[in-house]
Amino acid sequence: MTKKMKTASSGGTVIGLSAKIWWLSILTFLATGSPTYGLYMVKAGEGLQTTNADPVPRALSLKLPLRQTEFHWTFMSRKALLAGKLVLRIVRTGETNNIVIFDSGQMTDGWEAMPLPNPKAGEIYFGFKSSKKYPTAPKDRLELELQVKQDLSGIGPEQKGVLPAGVYKARGAYSGLIDQWKPPEGVTEETIRKVRKMFDFTAFLESWEEQWDLRITSKEGWLTPEQARGLKQLQQTLPSDTK
């Protein structure tokens, strides 16, 4: 069974990420000690993009392009997800680097799922990161392929749903391609140290031309009603180019 991907409603254009959203993500991480990662399918601003056109070894950080997630998603069964296969392809001037992230129940050495703040037994987050570094350059084209062996139940902040069994594909580019992060004025040394640990020489992969549809089964996620209202109020304050 192959599931054809629908193009995002933006027609494949990359959504601009304002400094406000990026700093919101950082400050939430620093304030709570919990991972926030990226917020939408986004491309970071120029301040978080390398000016070096040549390939540079960087760690990779990616989220699966699930259409309805917006912030976060957790699959209920790590075993069921890893039973399939996830492959990232970095295409550069006719050459392709095939990177297997997991296959047949095993994560590849040098890769791990992003941690959950309050994990339950058997769950797995929908984002992955590498400790190993790979050559990355601004003009690379990215391809992502996920093979799902069985329907995967999951939960997000505001809903529950299922990613049906099938083969999912997406094409995209780096959302952020960072060498050494340059902090703005007024940032404390402690903040600089923490952010550089997360960002320096890292390639973020969260800007995809196709997104994968979940089958939503419930409008209730892990947020309380009060938290869900706060999230909607936050979304209403965001610049229009981030929505």
C-alpha cells in the first residue's frame, strides 16, 4: 500500500520563521528544561543560516512532516514505528547520501529519538536527531521516506490520531543550517552556552514540500482545556507569516 502525499496548502513555498517564534522556542526550552524543537514546518531566518556554500559536517535534527501536528506528536508504540523503516536522502550535484535512521526494529548507531519530557512506557516522539555529523550544504535537496508496517496510534497537544500503514515520502530543504550560532546583544553567557550546545553545527530538517495526513480520532490531546485555550491565544498573537 502506497499513500500519495498531498502538497502543503502553501503550494510548496517555505513559511518564514520570525525571530519571535524562534526565541519563543528557545526560551521555553530554557525555562522549563523540556524539549520544544521547531514549531511548524518552517524555514529559519537569515540569522540562523550559514553563509558557507561548501559542505560542512553537521549533526541532523528532523521531525516527520505530519500535517496536523503543528507543535508536537507522540506515537504510542515505539516498537510499531521502528518495525518499519525511515530513510533520509541528501542529494547534492548528482550524488545521493542514503541515511537509514531506523530499520526492522533497530535505530541506527549515531541516531536517537528526541526525548519526551514525561515519557510513558513504549512511547516515542516523532522527531529524531543524530550525534554523528554528515556533510550538509545550503543547496542540498532532501528526500524522506517512511515505511509504516501497521497503523500507528498517536497523541498531540490537542488531538489523537492514527498514521495509517503505507509508504510516505516528502521532499524538502534545510529549515536551519547553522555553523556557530551568533547571539544577539544582551544575551547572558549561560543562555549562549545552552543554545550553542543545541544549535552549533546542526542542520534542522523541518521544511517539507509534502506533509503526511493523520486520521484524527479525537479532539482531545494531552493539554488541559485551560492550556489549550492558552495555546490558541498564543497562536492568535503570532505574525501572519508563521500561521
